[in-house]
Amino acid sequence: MAELRGSAFKLGAFVLAGITVLVVGLYLLGSKRDLFSRTMDVQARFNEVSGLRVGNNVRYVGIDVGTVERITILSDTLVLVDMMIRLDAAEHIRSNAIARIASDGLMGNKLVSIEPGDGNGTPLTDDMELRTGKGLDTDAMLRSLGRSNDNVVVITEELRDLTERLNSEHGLIRMMSDSTLMNDVSLVVTEIRTAATNARLLTERTNTIIRDVQNGQGALGALIGDPVTDGQVRGLIANLRSVSDSLLFVSQRLGSFAADLDRPGGLTHTLTKDTTLTRDVKRVVAGLDTSSTLLNEDLRALQRNWFFRKYFKEKAKGKE
Amino acid sequence: MVEEEGRIASNCNEVFVWPHCDLTFINSLSARKSYFLPMDRSDVMRGAKAIITEVGELVGFTGRFFREAFRSRFEWRELVRQCYLNGYRSLPLVAITAFIMGLVLTVQSRPTLARFGAETMLPAMVAISVVREIAPVITALICAGKIGSSIGAELGSMKVTEQIDAMEVSGTNPFKFLVVTRIWSTILMLPLLVILADAIAIWACFIGVNMKGAVTWQLFQQQVFDSLVFSDVLPALIKSIFFGLAIGVVGCYKGYNTEKGTEGVGRSAHSAVVVASLVIFILDLVAVQVTEIMGLN
């Protein structure tokens, strides 16, 4: 008997647990479908409902406030959607609110999304009809996505071509993998860096010089900036101009003189162009040569003369 | 196998004479001749006839149950005992299976959903799968194995030991006492087991979701109950009532009609499991079609 009671207790606990789970589950399901809350019926007319079904959620500013209660086709372009909205939420919805067909995420269920309208509206009442707006058109999105996809295909192909060209035998990637070339490039870069450093230094020096010159420092600065030196330089330039004029005059005189020399009968003309003079000069030179030879003989004879011998001997000793 | 007494075919081509054979052994072999010889048209016809006959008897047995089920006097105490044995005692096995089922389903589904960036749909997907199909069918199959075989073996033992005949002689209605109570117990207990299996599997799903993520229980149960509707729960519960009926009826029928001694008891237990499992799948198929026709899918 005790065993039977124990079994009955366990069975009772088991059955109660099962029934409790069932009741709680059904209550939660019912509360999600607003079965246990006070509701208000509102309506909206759509041109198309994009797969909306009875039981789908109704959202106001992103919060679940009710469910779709009934969908009725009124005409070939008009569908009436009856919605059940919780009273506590309905008091915040105004008559100028706009209902749209939306989707719960990209893959989620369809739903009716109610958004506040512009301006002030009256509070929502039972069986009121809401204005409707165009919802998010998934088909249009997909069409746009298809076009984007086509563009992506084209871009991808061009990128592939570019990559192939870069990776070809003479492409940039192959060149980059060439160690010799890379060393050369590295050297060039180093030299460019050095040149840049030098250029920078040069620029700095130039700036310094220009600054010094502008400040009147150094010879050039003094030359440019000092008014006394400026006057002296101007005087010097005037003197140079005077000297230049004198030199011009002298050169003109020399030219005239040279022209006189070169004129027939002149000294230069006679020396260079007169053949008679040349012949005479040659004869004189030949006579001088003969005379010189004869004179040498006479001198050697004179050396041997007893009268002058002593003199030449002393002279020879003096040379030694 | 046996062409005639004393002649045994070891296979289709070879026939030899067994001069010192035991007639009982040969008779037992003859019952299994279809295992060894190719079936001809008469065998197929005989098999089909046997199946149709068994189906007819099963339907008749079910009809008898419904006639007796609502007729007084009820064996309440035996019903409670059977509910305890078939329901409460099956809970640990069902609970462990449901827990593993929910956890494995979650862990296995996650990579596929993650590929589509839809991991947040995991609770909803597992909940719908478990509540609509997996929990009722798996629980029914477990019960078919545990309860069906138990009922088949128990009633079969009573039948071959003539305890059922003794009950009839003593003025007790054995069908009402043994069969009706057992079938009612399976009808009542299976939906409860399915509900608890649903809850345990969803809880296991929560653990599975949190193994590689962080979802609060509040958000999890919101996602679960947002995805579920009455048309998910009620057809599954109604289906599980029919599964319970099938397990009870098949187990009791097999046990109640046990023949051929202790060997028959084992065969009854075995065939109770097989037939009950088959009936469960057929009922599931029918249930899917009915819910589809009624627009509940």
C-alpha cells in the first residue's frame, strides 16, 4: 500500500510537471499572440502585402505591439489588413501614423511596421484605418544588388588582368622579386637620399648667404647694401667706361697705323711684298756670311800674331 | 528448407537426404523456409494475406479497446500503476535523450546558420524542429522500444502461462484489466513525456547556444516563443496521443495474441517494437499531410 502511495505521488508529480510546462508554454504563446491582453482593432489598405500572413507581428517604432488578425483581398490592387494592437501601446499611436509592410531582417518574417506621421494626430480609436506607405521593396533591392554584382564581376576581371600583367615576366611583381634590381633600386634610393640631403644643405647655405647678403654682410652684401660702396662702384664703372673709350681711341689709332704700314710703299708692305728688297737682303746676308768667314780667318791669324798672342792666352786662362 | 520429410535443401541448388532427422526440428525449420529458399508468388501472396489479416485483427483489437475503454467499471488503480510504470519510469530515458537531442541539434546547426550570419535564429530553429517533429517522434520511438516491448513481453508471458485464461475463469475481464489500462496509460503519458521532452530539449538548446555565445535566458525564451505558434504545439500534442495509442494497442495486441510458448513471448516483444515503430512513422506521415491540408504548416 505504501509502495502504491509512493508511486502515486511520483506519478502525480510527473503529471503536474508535464501539465505545468504545457500550461506555461501555452500561456507564453498566447501572450505573444495577445490572447490575454486587451486589444484594439485597426485597419490598413495596401496595394500588395509581400507575403504578409495572419499572425505576423505589428510593430510601432520597432516594438511589437500586436499581430495581424485578418487579410482580405478587396480588389485586384487593394488588400485590407486587420490588425490587433494592444491597448497600452495603441494609446501612443496617433491617427496620422503610417503603416508599411516591412521584414524582420533580411531572412525574417514579414510584419506591419507603424511609424509616427508628421504633425499632430488624434488618438487611435477602434476600427480606425491607418494611412499606408511604400515599404522596403526586397525585389528592388535584389535587382540593385544584381547590378552591383555585375559591376563587381567586371571589376574583378579587370583586377585579374592587372594582377596577371603585374605578375608577368616583365611585370612589377617579378621586377620586385629580382634581387639585383632591388639592390640597384636600393642604391638609387640611397643616393637620392644623399642628394636630397646635399640639396637641403645647399639650400640652407644658399638661404644663409641670401640672408647675409640681404643683411649687408660679406663682400656681396656690402656691394649691394652699402650706399658708399654703391657710389664707389658707380664711379668705378664710369672710369671703366672712360678707359674703354680711351682704349677704343688707341685701338683706332693702332689700326690706322697698321693700315699705313701695310700700304704699298709702307714698311710692312715693303718687307713682305717687295721682291727686290728680298733679293737685296738675301745678297747682303750672303755678303755678310762671306765677310764673317773672312773675318774669322783674320781673327785666327791675329791670335797667332806674337803681338796679340799673350792677350789671348791670358783670356783663355781666365775662362778656366 | 524442407521439401518433404527427411529431405533438406541447404541452398537452392543442393538437395540431400537427412536420414536421422528429428521431426520437431524439421518442423521448426519448415516454419523458416522462406529464409533459405527464394520466394515464389504463392509465398508473396501468403505474406500479403498474413499482413492484411494482422492489420484487420489489429483494427478489430483497437475497436474492442474503444468499446471497452468507455464502459464501466474502470480499473483506476491498475491505470495509475500502469501510468506510473509507462510514464514516470520512462521519464529518465526520455529526458536524457531529449537533452542530448536538443544539445546536438544546436551544436550541429550552428555552423550552417553561422555561414549565413543567422546564428540568432538558432533558438527559433531548434525550438520549431523539436516541438513540431523531433520530440514527438523520438519520444514515441523510445516509448515504442521501452513500453511496447515491456507490454508485449508481460502480456505474452501471462498468455503463455495461461494467467489470462485464469482471470477469465475467475470472472475478471482480462481485456479491461490488462489491455484497456495499458493503452490508456500510454495515451495519457506520451503527450506528457513529449511536453517534458520539449522543455528539456529547449533547455539543452539554451546550454548549446551559450557554449559558443552569450544569450540570456530571457532573450532566449523570447526568441523561442516568438517563433512558436499554437499550430506548432497542438498538432504535435494530438499526434503524440495517437502515437501513445499505437504503442499501447500494438504492444497489447502482440502480447495478448502470443503463441508458441516462451519463444513466442520474445517474438511478441520484438514484433511489438518493430510494428509500433512502423505505425509511428506512418501516423507521422499522415499527421504531416493532415496539418498541411488544414493549413497549419
